[in-house]
Amino acid sequence: MTENLNSKEIYAIAAGDLWGLQPEDAYLIYAPLGGHISLASQENVEEMEKCAAGDIVSDQAAKALAIFQAKGKVTVHRLPKSPEELYQIDILCNYTCNFKCIYCYSAAGRSQGEVKFEHIKAIADYLFLSGKEQTNPYIINFSGGGEPLISFPLIKRTVEYIREITEGTDYRYNIGLVTNGSLITPEIIDFFAENKVDMAVSFEILQDLQDKERGSYDKVEANIDMMLERDFPFGIRTTFTPDSVGRMEEMIEKVHNRFPKLKKVVFDVVLAPSLFPTSDALREYYDTFLREYRKAKKLAHCYGIILESIAVETLAMVRDRTCEGKIVLTPAGTISSCARVSSPKEEGYARYVYGRIHGGSVEFDNEAFGNIINSSNIYTEPQCEHCFARWNCGGGCRLFHDSFSKEFEDARCACEKEALRLELADVLASRFESQTGRSLESHIKHSAKRK
């Protein structure tokens, strides 16, 4: 129906059902590369499609098309041409963990291996001492592989070294850490506060779920209390399994009542093929996640809690690949493109590696990097060709593609599209209410009755 509009990256999305009407009774018109969103009737869509084909049927349709073709203030994150363009750096400190999470993606790689400081130094020197041009602030994160705080002395040494070599320079960077929360001490928090290290604690919030899926609820709870008492800023990241996905509002209530000073929570989907025996099971999980997340988001807003999820909130992201690429330093001294693929013991490890530390320097394999980046993007995935969500989804995580078969991919795509459709409708509803003081839903239903 809208082939010519689609060719200009303009999409008409049937949305009447969001307001209790037939889907074709109202459309969302969306131009992701321009950042333009509007509401339209089927007649409006048909006239714009004719204009896009070169048949000017009305001045109004021509003006509407011109608006949607206009460039907006949208930053489009394009495929990097080389590793030198990357600015996200993950340092995987070790392959050791004191937890046994049921959905752990790196359990197969467990060992006593720890990253060498000389390898970290090579990464830091490449970023800050090589004369490399900085195009974006560096995002440096300690995560993955194992529990990073097992290697806190190494983290401390790294942070101090980066501070030393960047003193008096104009380099922009941020250092963060993801931890299971069990090994945090006041001394660690004091160091992180002094050096402005951001922290996220992976935590299932409800005791029965934490003890079942991760462990050590009491210990993590006590450390969260300690950090809140010291006014240390941090956030909670919760990963949902099929058993926990229906309990999001309960979690927000728990945060509000048990940790009233905690104001930042992130909800994430799980990537664990073993938890989903069929594609229908995965589809049901995604449907539940989206439905329950939207309810929890409203509740969190009432309590002054910032709740986010990059899994179902993608409108702010415009990209042609889900992952722009990372420099992931593994304990093996190699450079991986994915923090979830870090050990030679893991299946597919060789397909994600594109470099190594050798002789105190970073060495990239540009051909391997090109093969990685030029797969699993909106140009290579057939389901992306005419999809209105492609610039926000980015084609889907490569590890997901490698972990699941086609029917599972269809379930993921359906969730991405519905989540974006709802986000677009939310934006229009918010704009309409702020401009008119009235409900968009009431306006649409009233207009439909008059017809």
C-alpha cells in the first residue's frame, strides 16, 4: 500500500486498534530519519502515497510529504568503517563468579583467568596516548565474563592510571561498572564516588526471585542500604525470566517501599535459549514483558522512579545496526565485539573476535571486524527491508540471531514493532494533551463517531 512512501523512509502504521477502533481507522505516519511523527486517516495516507509516486493529488498532501521528507535533528548512528571509530570499551576483568545465575551467558567460560593490567594499559594507551582522534566521549565499562569486583585491585589500578594519563587533557570519558552487588564495601564505594565511577547492580528486587535465580538476597540488600545511606548514586538492573516477567509492578512497589531513596531502575529481557523450548513460549514472554513493563512504567512515574528498558524503548535510537560495535577486552587478551562472547570455551567465540593485545599494543584484524559489522544489520536481514521499526531496532542482536532459529526471530520482530508503535502513539498523545489539554484518545473516538 505504501511502497513509494517506504522508499523515502516514510512509514504508515495502522493504529486505530490502539484507541478501540479498526486498525485502518487511524494511522501513525513516521519518518525515522527526520524524526517526524503524525496522525493520519487512510485517505491522508493514500494521497501521500500518490504524491510520493509523483502524482500531486492535493496541495495538502504535497505539503505533508515535504514535511516528512525534511531532515530533522536526528543523530543517525551508522555502521563504523573501522575499529578506530569505536568509542564503547568493555573490560572483562575475569572469568570467575561467586553467583550461579540461571540465565548466565558466560557460564561456559568459567576459569580462574584474569585480565592482565598490561593488556588494560595497552587499551588505555591506545585511547589516550596514541594520538587517536576522539569523535565521541569514551564509554569505559567493567563488566561481563565474571563478577568484576572480584578483581577490584585491578579496577582501582586501571581507574588511577586513566586519571593519571588524562590529567590536563581534553579527553572526555565515563567509567562504569556492572556488579552482582554482593562484594561491595564502603571502601569500594568511597573510591568510586571520588573517581565518579557509575555503578549498576544486577538485582531481582524480590527475595524469592533473587534467591532462586541469582542468590545472596540478604547480602545484596544490605549493600544497597549501605550505598543509599552514603548517598552514592547507582541504579538497579533486573533481568526477567518467564517466571518473573509478570511481577514488574510488584517490583516497583518493593523498590518504593523498601528502598525509597532508589530512583533509577532498568528492566531487561533475558537472552537464554534454554528458557524457551518453543517460539510460542518466547512470543508469550515478549508480549507479557511489553504489557507488564508499560504498567510498571506508569506506577514508577507516580513514585518518582525512573524506569527504563532499551529492550522495548527504542524510539530515541536511530541506527542501522543494533550494536554499533565495541572494543571488548577479554581475560584471554583478545578483542571481542560482544561482551557476552568472551572465552575460547564459548561456542562461536572465534566469530566475534577481531583483535588482540600483542607486544603491549592493540592489534585489530580489519577484515574480521568488517565481517562482524557487515552482518546482522538492516541491510542484511531480509525481514528489515520494508519494516517501519528497522531504524530503531537496527536489525536485531547478532548473538540473538546466532542463538535462535527463524521462528524465534519472528517473535522478537513482532515485539520490536509493537513496542515502537506504542511509543509513537505515546508521543503523539503527550503532544496533543500538552497543546490542547485534552485526551488524544477521546479526540480520535469523537472524530470517528462524527464520521
